[in-house]
Amino acid sequence: MKNYIVSARKYRPSTFRSVVGQQALTHTLKTAIDSGRLAHAYLFCGPRGVGKTSCARIFAKTINCLNPTHEGEACNECESCLALNEQRSYNIVELDAASNNSVDDIRALTEQVRIPPQIGKYRVFIIDEVHMLSQAAFNAFLKTLEEPPAHAIFILATTEKHKVIPTILSRCQIYDFSRITVQDIVEQLTYIASQEGIKAEPAALNVIAQKADGAMRDALSIFDQVAASSQGNITYQSTIDNLNVLDHDYYFKLVDAFMAVDVPQSLLIYKDIRDKGFDSLFFINGLAEHIRNLMVAATPATKCLLETTEEVANQFVVQGAKLSPQFFYRALDLCNKCDLDYRTATNKQLLIELTLIKLCQLFDKATPLPAGGDGGTDALRKVQPVKAATAQAKPEPKVEAVKPAPVVEAKPVAPVSVNIPRKSVGIVPQIFINNKEAAAKLAKEQGVAPETVSQHRNNQFDEQSLLRAWQKYIDANPSEHIIINTMRVSLPRKINDTLYEIEVENQMQVETMNAQSMKILTFLRNCVGNDMLAIDIKLNPNIEKPKFWSPQEVVASIRENNPYIDQFIKDFDLALA
């Protein structure tokens, strides 16, 4: 029985030409080798599994090759190439900084820098996961990295470039490796499947490529996993079953249910998905991705953003053509809101089902959709309250037309009470206007709806009357502990005839008073008989903030207040830090 070698090792690139998805970067490295313009330090950075360490090894082999090809590749036949392929070469030294990140490890590495190569021109030192080095190790490495011997070349590899200190970055040529596209991964997997004698459906390889998320190493590991369970025939169904991936047909059926306003069917599809063991959060994120794919497929210019097979892409195009841009925006907003609320929701199943109902109602012509940019979050509301406010502006002419006496028209119109939000923190006052049309216009400008028409009261009152009303509210609401405690300490102070203010001690009291502001204000107005009364709330600027003492200050205070402490310290010969 021969030893099994995983695909990630067996098909690891050995030449620049075999590196997947990094053509521009490998071309730059080959050009530098051909021209002899080699730097003393390189930094390879990028996501995991994209070929950083492989390119470092290929680079080390190529610059030491005794008989390079015309294409700038290593010959793989000379003694230097064979020694490196057989892992017996002393021209390449690899260090895993994740487990060797101390100063001593770096010093041991720098001691080896002085040793010249036995075969070839250069010794290459590859430090993987260089961002894991400690600060002291970085500092110990600086001088050697800046002025190494002529035969030494350093290649640093990392997935987190931002964690490498700037002094290291400034001494290196930086090469950024990109994520490998789905198409490149599929092509490489197709080649490997043909070499291994495995039949693989393109749709199955596409699922593997998407699951790998741009990492070739992850794609090869997933490929081996699926191939082991499929007995040499990788199908789409076996792949999604093995990887626990939700079939895209569920999402197509779900969108069809949305368009048909079939709420029961959408709920049944969700139940079927949940019964198969799929997480609800995974489902809602998949639905959001599906709607995104429909959106990009609906426009020919963005169809190229689809990372799927041609057959599935055509399905997206057909279904996306039936949907409007408004649906895409509102549906994506609903899915995003559901994703944010999922982690804090008590009944997670109900949250998902409510989202599906709202998505169905986006196609319900009997249910008016909000005109604003709230993304359909109020889709369950059948009546828009905004229209009710405008309807109150014109009831008076009908009433006046019924009255036969012309004298009624000459009487002054009763004032309208309009709530106008104040910019300052406090209990919101009312502004009274003796003309209904002017009141409606002002309310429209301020973005608020006018309140019910009523005859305002303007009785004269003094500060003592207000204090008595203040105490009456305290006596009438004994259960509101925070409110009444605040009101007992903070008494209203007169600013002018109708405006009073109170000073509270902290922000929590401000928020609590504001939450009950209209209730308190209505009670006080009824007691004093004046609807022009307003009260502002502000923080007391004279409240001292708590002082945080240092340990030395605590000890000094104790010694000052207790004279026996010094004698105690002297008797036991104690020393204070």
C-alpha cells in the first residue's frame, strides 16, 4: 500500500508557471531574477492559502538554479534544484515565527546568516507568520535585515501586514497576494480531478471553490474530503450534502413564493430548511446573498459579478428580470436588519418568519409600501398616519358652511396647539397660534403634525402655586421612585412668567425626566390653569465629580487620621512601597 499524499502537498506549485491566480506577481519576480535586480528583503502578504510560502520557495530555487530556462524558471535538474526538491538543501532556511518568536530564536537565525551557501549564489531565509514576532525580536532583527551579507536574502510572509512594525516594512519590498478567483480555483480542481481519474461535475467544483473563499489550499482540502466520500464521482448533490451547503433551489422557490404573495408557502419552505438541520442565521444570510445575486444578474453590466456556473447564472438572470430595483433594496435591508436583530432576539424563529412575511408583502398591491427609505420595515402598516395630519388642516370650512349665521365667520378662530421640538434638553413647551392655517403651515415646516384643536388657558400663577402643583404630583405618584426623588431634590426655578428650569445631578435623571416630560407638564398645566407653562432640564455644573485616589494618597489619609499607624509601622519595622 503506497503512502497517500494530500492534494495540497502533491500539487503544490514548483514553478512560477504553476502558481494559481498570481500571474502579475510571479511575472514581476521572474523579471527581477532575469535582470539581476534582487532585493535583500521581501515581504509577501495576503490571505491564507494563496501561495506566499510556495512562491518564496520557488523564488529561492530559481535564483540558485545553475541552468535556468529561457522562460526564467528553475530547471529542476541541477544539483541545487534537486537538493531543494528533496529537502536536503542548506541554501534555504525556514522559520515559523508563530512558535519561534523570541529574541533568542532571532539571534540563532542571524548567526546562520554569516554562513555562505555551499551550492549556488544565495542563502534564502523564509520567516513565516512574521507578524507573530515579539517587539524585542523585531528590534533584534532590524540591523541584520537592513544590512545583510551579499549572499543572504530574507523573505517574510504574513497574513496580517498591519501588525508588522513600520521599521520592518520600510526595509522590505512588499508584494500583496490577492484572493484566488472562483474561476481559477475551478480550473485547477478540474485539472487535478483529471490527473487523479476522478469525475467531477462543474457545479460541484463551483461549490467547493465558493466554500474555499479564495484560498487554494482550503479548496484542495475540501476537494479531498468530497472525493473520499464520493468514490471517484463528485456530484453536485453529494457535494452539498457533504459540506452542509443549502441548495440554491430553495432560494429560487422562496423568491417565487414572495412574488406570488404566498405567505404559507414561504413559511413551509423555511420549515423544511430548518428540519434539515440548517441554522436560521445561515439561512437568512444565504437569502440575502441570493437576492444580491438576483440584483447583479438583472443588469447585463453587473452579470460578471456572479461567481457561479453558467446554468445557475441563467436562472438568476431569468428570475432577476421579474423583480424591480425597489424590491432588491427593501429586501436586502430587511435581511440585513434581521441579521442584526437575530443575536438579541428571544424568539429567533418568529423573527425569521416575520421577515419572510414582510418580504411577501413587498409584492402585495393591497398593502401600500412606505415611500421613504426605510427599506420596507413598516410594510405591515396598512394606514399611513402622515395623511391623517394633513386631513385635519381643512375640516373647518365644512363646519362653518353649515352654520347659517354670518356672525360666526367674524368670530376669531380658536387657537391651535402645536408641539414644536426644542433643541435644548428639557420638557417640551407648546406654542399657541391664534390662526389654524398658520399653525398647520408651521407644523408642516417643523415636520410635525398639529395636535387637537383646543382653547388654551392663560391664567396667572406664581412660583408658590407651581411648587404646590409640583408637590401634588409627587404625592399622586408614589410608585415612580426615581421621578419623585429627583423632583424632591430639584425644585423649579423661575426664569420668566411661563418658563421655569430645574437642575439635576446626573444624565440618568435627565433621561428619566424627559421620558415622563409630557405627563408631568400636562399635570402641572392643569393645576395652575396655564397651557403656556414650560420647564427646562439641565445638569448642575457645580456637582463635584468623584475623586479617584492613588494607593499612596489612601495610605497618607489613613496615617493622618490614625496616629497609631506610624507607631505600628515603627514597632514591626515595616516598609511602605
